[in-house]
Amino acid sequence: MKRIIFTTAVVLLGGSVFAQSDTTKPNETDTVKVGGFIIIKKDKPKKTYEADTTHYSVDITIGNESRSSSYGSYRHHSAVSTNWLIFDLGFANWRDKTVYGSPEANSYLNAQGGPDFTSSDLNLNNGKSSNVNIWLFMQKLNVINEVVNLKYGLGLEMYNYRYETNISYHKNPSYIFRDSVVFSKNKLAADYVTIPVMINISPFRNKRQGLSFSVGMSAGYLYNSRNKQISDERGKQKLHGSFDLDPWRFAYVGEVGLGPVRLYGSYSINPLHKYGVKQYPYTIGLRFSNW
């Protein structure tokens, strides 16, 4: 009888201990995940940390550069960005400051015994006088927080001044005279290699197609000029020459961008010709550019 009671007591005591151990097993540990780390809390005097190495993401900002790393990759904003092959298409005209009838004007505008030239003799067809530019590249250098930038480039500027009147250019010596032929097409073309330098302001730097504007100056060198004419009497003819055009063109330049639309403009500081007539060309048109 005593053996049975003793055996029963042992069995009951063992079951009680096993039951207490089993009920506490699910709460053996407590975990908290912070970022890319898992903090494991246990019933110990000090904590144990285990790193979750399956993913990491790190953002680092140094000066004006922002880098983001995820699985070992990063994004880098360069201080210089380049835009290749930009096209401009616009209208060309000039501000005529010639003093007609003066000795200086008459030395270049050869009336050949007729009345002195007037401004109407050099009238342009405004709808057909054009400007086409091809910029081989333009670069934008970050100066202040991608808001203020220095913008510069290199390209070709091509101007076509379409005359409404029947004038012609003569070379060696160079002068303009009234021709006896009626032209269906009569234009002066001048082409320049140009370097523009501008200060660019982009207030909304996080919006690539947001508002921006640029102002500055350009310097161009004349590499080709010609007088191209079409008439029934002479057919198509083209006369190449310098025609005493100023070989340099210095101009104020500007650009305004709003969304995908970009407008450009320029105004020459020096006149088109070296002497005789004082015509200051200007242009306005559309620019096809990423920024």
C-alpha cells in the first residue's frame, strides 16, 4: 500500500514539472525587428543581437551628392550633366540702325547713279527669314544645390535673311547694289561656330521638366556666308564671299523652359556688317532639348 502511494506521488510530481516546462516553451524568446536587424530578447542577464543579412539599404548624403545603396547598388548625381545634339528652329530679323544717305552708308550701298538707298531697299520677308542651330553638346555644371548652374556648349548657328527686294551682293570690292533682275528667292546666309555661356536657374530641381531659365552671352565666328538667288533669267545661283560681314558675332542669349516647351532668343551686340550698314540681328524660336 505504501509503495502504491509513493509511486502515485512520483508520477503526479513528474507530470506537474513537465506541464510547467511545456507551457512556458512558446514564450522562450521575444523578438523585435529594427530596420535591418533582429533583436532577440531572452531570459538572460544580457541581450543577444543577430543581424538579418538578407537585405540592407543605406542612404548617404555627402555635400551635393546623394547616394542610395540597396543590395550593394547606388545612385550618383554627377556635378556635370551633358546633353547631346540640341536643335533650335526660329525666326531671324534685325534691328536696323543704319543712317541712310550718310557717306558711310553710301560707301557700301552702291546706288550706281540712282537715288540713295533707304531702309525699304533692305526689307526682309519676316516669315521666311530663319535661324537653325545645331548644338553638338551642352553641359550644365552644378554650382549651388542643383538650383544655380553654369551652362555652356558648342554648336553651329545658321542664319537666312530673306530679302523682299531685288538687291545683290558684289565682292572684291564688297558692296550692295540694286539689280535689274526680279528674284523669286533672294537671301543672305551666314553661318557661325558658336560657344554660349549662361547662368541657369532651376528653382524646382526635383522636377526635370519644371520651370527654368538661363541668361548669358555667346561668341561666334563666321565660317561661311553666301548670297543665294533664284530668278527666271539666271536660274539658281550662289555667290560665296565675306561681303565685309563682321567675322565675329557677340550676342546676349537667353532660354526659358516650362515643362516640355523651351524658348530661346539672342540679340547681337555688334552689327552684322563691319561698316556701311548697322543691322543688329536677333532671333527667337523653339529649342528641342532634354533640359
